[in-house]
Amino acid sequence: MRIAGMEFPDHPVFLAPMEDVSDIGFRLLCKQFGADMVYTEFVSSDALIRDIKKTKAKILFSEKERPLGIQIYGRDPDAMAEAAKVCEEADPDLIDINFGCPVKKIAGKGAGSGMMRTPEVMLRITEKVVKAVKKPVTVKTRLGWDEDSKIIVQLAERLQDCGIAALTIHGRTRSQMYKGEADWTLIREVKNNPRMYIPVIGNGDVDTAERCRQRFDETGVDAVMIGRGSIGAPWVFREIKHYLHTGEHLPKEPFRWYLDILKKQTLESAERIGETRGILHMRRHLAATPLFKGIPDFKPTRVAMLRANTLTELFAIIDEIPEKFRVN
């Protein structure tokens, strides 16, 4: 599979851009475990062109992360084009446009998946961004605004006509947010449209190796993108890639091996942005990790982890988990 000049192995698996999740430390871990492509957290076009320091920091990356995409969002075509030029100076492998974020503060203002209500504006933005930069431009979007306006099949062709190099589709409408089950039937319809010639990437509810294999087989997508299934579990890429290549499950590592990965991620976060902020950032991963799922009476320990304010306190709680709950 190719996106512009970039060549990927069969059945590539990508890390989705996620706000407050896909920072450089997490991206590097996912890359280490086999992610074929990673994306930055999405960045505001308005903040980027105003040279907001915190926003500019989000587009910094390591050469070890390549191939990497920088994702931008906004509702003004001119601002989006200018922001794309700023991103291009950072030299990513591609620039991705976010037409999929469902959160109210973004979609409610007409950006992200809010664009599903104004497809003509979406197309103008896409055309302007494609013309503004030399880097490949891709788009990530949803099925439609709600159940009565699933426009992705027709919209996909029009986005392709704007000159994008690939299209990622999340199998939900904006109104669904992240509720219910992702519907891949329209993703399959877009992929099987004979007029579509750019890569189609599927996204939504892929959190196991079997489900990833199933999505490739049932829809024919060129790549699968994993978002929430990777939070607190960067090793999911290792497990999925092994299964895709061999048809067999990767043997489980000792429980402490997974704990050490989470500790390593926490330590990197603390060293990069400070102990307090680093721990706060990691709380989402610690709360979401499947590692502790099913352990009886684990709730008090989970609460203690999420209340810890120092690395010493947090690591002491984590280190006692195997013996306290007799898991190995």
C-alpha cells in the first residue's frame, strides 16, 4: 500500500491522532511496538498561525517516528491553508485534516466532524490546503452528522477530487460520539467503489488482533487505524502485527513486563513535561489500560493510582499489584 511516495507493508496498522494521548512519548512507544504510521495530537489552525507556544510544541517530533503525519483542524479555509504551511516547515511526511473530532467545543463550532453539516466548506478547506503545500494531504472524517445524513460514500469521491492522498473513515456519525458499535459497512462501500483509487483507512473499535484481521478481510481497507484500543496498551500493535503475519497469538509476557511499559511511559512523560504534569497526563492511560481489567476488588487500587501525586507514590502502588492480587 502506498500513500503518495510512502510505501507500507501489507496490512499496515496506524496510530490515530488523539488529543492528550498521542504525544511524542506515546507515539515512540507505539512505533517501537510496530505501528506503521503515527500522527500528532490534532492542532488548532487558529492557534498555530497565532504562534501559540503550546500549540507549536505539538507539531514537534523525532526522526524515529517516521512516517508521521501532523493533523490540523479548523473551520476557516484561509487559516487552514496557512496552518498547513506552518506544519510543512516542520517537515512531516504528510498533513492530515481533522473532519472527524466529535467533541462539542470543536464540532459545535463547525470544525472537526461539525464539517459534516457543511460539506461544501469542508471541500473548500481541503482544496485550499492541498494547493497550499507540497506535502501529501490526507483527511480523517466520519460517516455523517447523524443517522439521517450519512454522506460519506458520495463525499469520499469529492474529497478525492480535491487531491487528497488518502482517506480515513471512522465508522460512526458525529451524533454517536463514541457510543454504540462502529459501523464498517459504509467504509466497505467506499473502499469497493470502483471510482475510488486513493487508499481508504478504516477506524473504529479495533482493539484486538482478531478484530483487526476481520476488518481487513471483510472490508478490503488498505490500512486500519487504532485509537482508543491503544490507550494504556501501546503493545497492542505488537500483538496485532504478529497475528496478521502468522495467524497465531503472540504469547503473553509476564504481568510485570506490561507494568514496566506503563512505568517507562510515565517516567518519560514526567521527564519531558515535569513530574506533576507528567503524572496527570498518564492518568488517562492508567485508567483505560486493559491490563487491570477483570482483577477482583481492584477499584481501590485504581483510585489510589489516579490520586498519586509523585512518581515515588505512584510506582509504589504499581509495584505491589502483582503480589497483592496474585497476578503474574
